[in-house]
Amino acid sequence: MKWILFAFIAAFFAVSCSDTSNNPQGNRVVLSSAMTKSNVSSMVHKSSDAFQSAEYADSLLITDFKMLISRVKFHGGNTTSNDTTFDDSKSLNFVTGAFVVRSDSNNSGVVFADASLKEGTYNKIKIEMHRLSPSDLVNYLTKPYFSDFTTSDRHTIAVRGKYYQNGEAHDFTYLSNVVMNFTFNLNPPVAIDDTGDYRYEFAFDPKLMFTESNGSIFVPSMLDNRSKIEKNIKASFKLKKK
């Protein structure tokens, strides 16, 4: 009987050690947010006495940006780094859950993912946006950073600031419930070892989001501009190694 009890205890600790060793041991991978600039000026030149039309602004000042994401994945394998596809069967979940990516007018951001990663070579990172389900809302109502995402509209992006038009400043809040994934190539691929420190910056460029192809700046609060702005969202984010 004592032998059986000993065997059971030994097996328990063997399973526990095995589970622990499956986790990466000593490296650190950090993802932080950033905003490339807070001021955006129109590239369209007009005379000093000309009035800007209602749908366009002379300039923008972005004071706060937030995005809700659900998952970050690292892609491994020997596929070429310029391949834009992302094979989930060759990927590894880095972090999962609901995370707020945030930056402000000081161009300062916050760390939104900080964990270790299994050793290996990775050539892509995927960041997946998130929209809370109606049943999930109650779990985040008491968390201040999630306040933009817990309304009945279940937004995924919130951008606040001012737009300037014909010498007057106007406050705006741009809210969207678009959902998309961002896949970034790591070129060259990065080899994650057991003890290294790896840092990446997920940067939002408001100029790319709120500017038309001719350089005119959209008034964010104009409903007629919404579809044009949302077409720019994907191109408005870059990932770089720090």
C-alpha cells in the first residue's frame, strides 16, 4: 500500500514538472503600443482666406487612442518572410484574452503583452482585434480601460482629439466596431532563445488613418467619411522591433 501511495505521489510531481517545463523558461517578449505622431496637418495647400469645406479639416490633434485585441500569435516554420499568409497550424499563441492597446498625445504607450515564448525561429506576428460578445460585457464593466468597449455598441477602436477647421477647434471621438487581423512579417526572421529579451512596438499612425489619398484630412465625426476612414485602418498600424 505504501508503494502504491509513493508511486501516486511520484506520478503527480512528474506531471506537474512536465506541465511547467512546457512553458518557456527564461526569455522575455514584450509588445508595447505607440503613436507615431499626435498632430496631423493637411497636405493640401489653400490660400489664407479660403474656407475649408465641411467634410475636411485643416489639422488634427489626437489626444488618445485605444484598440481592443483578443490574441497575439507568433508564426514559426520555414516559409519566406514576405509571404503574407498566416498558417495557424504553424503558429503559437503568445497571449490570449481581452487586451487594451493604448497610446496618447505624448506619443507614449503601454505594454499590452509581456510573457515568455517557446524557443524557435519565428517569421510573422499576428495581432487579432476583438469585439466583446454581449455576454462578456458584464465581466469588464468595472475596468476603466475597457469603458469604450463595454457599451451596447461593443466598439473595438476609440480615437479622441480635436480637429481644426477654419480657425476653430472641435472635439471629436471616433468609435468603430470593425474587426480585423494584422499580420506582420519579421524580416529577417527572429530566433528566440531561452534567455533573450525581445521587444516590439505596435504603432498607430493617425495620418494614415484620417488622410485621403490627395492629402486632405477627413473630419472624423462626419458620417460620410466613416467608410473611407475604416478602409485606412489596416494600413495605419506598423510593427517594429525596438
